[in-house]
Amino acid sequence: MSSIGKTVSREDLLDHDVLVIGGGNDALCAALSAREQGGSVLMLESAPREWRGGNSSHTRNLRCMHQAPTDVLTDAYLEDEFFDDVWRVTGGITNEALARHVIQASETCADWQYMQGGPGIFKGDLYFYRVDGDLRDQVDGIDTTLCPLHLLTGEYDFSCLPADTLRTAERIPGAEATVMKGLGHFPMSEDPAAFRRYILERLRGTSV
């Protein structure tokens, strides 16, 4: 890996087996994997050293296929269930062969991560979704006279389907729900102005 500010010469390039251009998440994984295989690696990155890894600092809730519970992973998460989640979240817009290849390869992901000295980002990866985040047996106890409840879901949200949101609202006396037209799972990024309009309308108690 070159030092910050260093000019890389032609000789530098020829002295290495693998050249990785960029220092983001995927680039670091590629460089580490190549080095593990015995290759000499040169990585070129123009960003400051403290930014190395790109958006890796935001990485969380990583999933990997596993056949049984481990010290950091709960339950089992098999290939078909993993693929069903991918299919649902992408709305079916995915390459099944490629998706299954990645899912199968993910089985060694947790061990590889820890071998690199990485933090425990896998611990409880599914526990939140399957246990902590599953409130289906508690929604009946929500009292909307104490605090009004209005659920918002994007029309194209394939992770939290509009039908699921509407069904949840029906179980909570006094709750309301709105499906936001033209928006998906990240409305604040997709169309901030439209999302703000929905939020303000809900706060004012009027309809969009």
C-alpha cells in the first residue's frame, strides 16, 4: 500500500502482482484476499488515510448464510431463506444465479472478517429482525390516546411492504397509515422534498 502523497512510478507497478485502484470496502477486501493468496499488492487511493475503507465505517447488520447458531449468529439462515429475502427486497429484480453464488460464498464471511481483526459486526445480525424487532404480539397494546400513531411506508418499499404497514395499522385502534406515492425504503434520500411534505402533513393532521 503506497504512502500518502507518494508518486507511484512505473517500476512500483511492475514490482507488484496485483494492483488495486481505490481504497473502499470492496477494494480492501480484494487486496486482503490477494495478499492471503501470496501475491504482493499495491493499492492506490487518493483519499486521506483516515478515510480508508470508504463507507465501511457505516457497515452494519451484515448477513451471511449459516447452517446453525454460532457464537455470533442466531438460529440458522439457509440459502433459500436468504435468497427469498434478497428477492423480496429487490422486488424480484435480481440475477438468481449470481445472488445464490454470493449467498453460498457468504458462509465463510464471518470467520474471514474476524481473521482480519475486524469488529463484531455480525453479532445479533438476525436477532433484531427476528426477535427484538418482531412486535406482532405487542401492537394490540399500543394506546394511541396517549400518543397518536401514523405509519408511513413508501409505495415501492420492498423491505416493509405497504400491505404489511396497512395490516399493522388495522390492528392498532386509532392508528393511521399512509402509503407514500413514488417513494421506496429510503424516502429521505430518494426525494427529500416529497418525504418532508408527507411528514409535515401528518404533523398538521391533514392529507397529502
